[in-house]
Amino acid sequence: MDLADTPANEHAYGRPGTATDLKSSYPQARVLGLVECGTHAVTGAVVSGSSASGHELYPALQGSRGNRFVL
């Protein structure tokens, strides 16, 4: 998810890049969500920096209960 181009967002979430040190135009956050199939209601979400993987975020999402969001 692209975020506003501010120093605070860049520090908190980072900018994904390439092996040649090219950085993206905007800071980016990684969001992993748990969505109910019938209503498409978001029942949980985890937000982290752009370098995190879904495998790293899943345990925090698994521990969330109800409509609580883990940041």
C-alpha cells in the first residue's frame, strides 16, 4: 500500500527497492488482512513495514480476535 511521502512514513515503513539501490517513489506498508467471504467484512488486519513478509505477519493476525486491528 502506498503511503504519503513524508519522512515519518519513510522512517516507520520504509521504501522497497532493488538490488541496484533504486527506491520506490513512495513509502509502502505491507497489510495482511483476514476477510469474511460472504460479506467481505475485514475481521482482522496487520500492518508492517514494506520489508515484512506475509509469513512473518501471519502469527500476529492469527492472534487477533474479532474486529481488532494489530499495528
